[in-house]
Amino acid sequence: MDLLSYISGFADGEACFCVSFHPSRRHRFGWEVRPSFSVSQNADRAELLGRIQDLWQCGFIRPDRSDKTLKFEVRSVADLITKVLPHFREYPLISSKQSDVMLFERICRLIHEGQHLRREGFEAIVRTAMEMNPSGKRKYSADDILGSSGSGERIVCAASNRGST
């Protein structure tokens, strides 16, 4: 069996490519941007999560209290760009979720390049994130985020933190 293709097939049905936004006084525009990749599995069948973690050498496995499963998750932008996203370029998903993967990659690259620290980049990230999973639920709309984002006076982000917001 080809594990790499299997991971993509499994991810096509069970994974989440997510970009969440959280109000934050510490971040330049008043919002923290958090991209993440995650995939869940029942605890009695969680060996696949460990194999993915071993293969990519990143992420963590934790209990997901919302549905009593285990979740493998990668939040590091550097790991998303260098380990997770290359996998899905080489072994793309076959459903329409692949378009979300491409939008997700665009967002991760913008963050990795520090564009989330510029007004134009931050706005591009918000607008691109809103294109992902159009039928999904959102706590905040683009208007909520962009309408309330500050002018930059609340900066607490050193260059060494780039990509880890």
C-alpha cells in the first residue's frame, strides 16, 4: 500500500485546513491569524496519526474533547510550508477540498513572508480565508475582522516570530 497516497485520501475526507482569527491586543491589527492542519481519528484507530507525525516529523497529537477523538495537528507555519503542503502538492486531494488547500498555502506563504504585518497583506489573508470552505460556519466575518482591525499601534511581533502568529 502507498502510505503517501493513503494519507491524502484520508485527509480528503477527514482533514481540516483551517485559518482562524482571534481578537488580540498583542497583534498589529488587533487579530491573531492562526493557520493549522488537523486530522482526527477514533482513539482505537489512531495509529495512522502517529505514522503521519513520524513521516512529517512535526505537529502533535492531542485529545479532541469536542468529539472524543484524537487529533493530529500542525500549527507551525514553517512546518506547514516545508512538510505538510509539499505533501499535498505531490499527492493532491481529488475532491473540491483541494482548492481550499491551494488557498491555505497562499495564506501560509503570506504569513511566512511577513505580509500579515502589512495592512495589504493582512487584508489579503482575511479575504482569502473567507474563500475557503464557503459552506462552513464562521465566528467572525471579513467585515467583522477588517472593520475592527487597528491601525498598527499594538505591535508586539519581533522578526524572529515571523510565521508563528
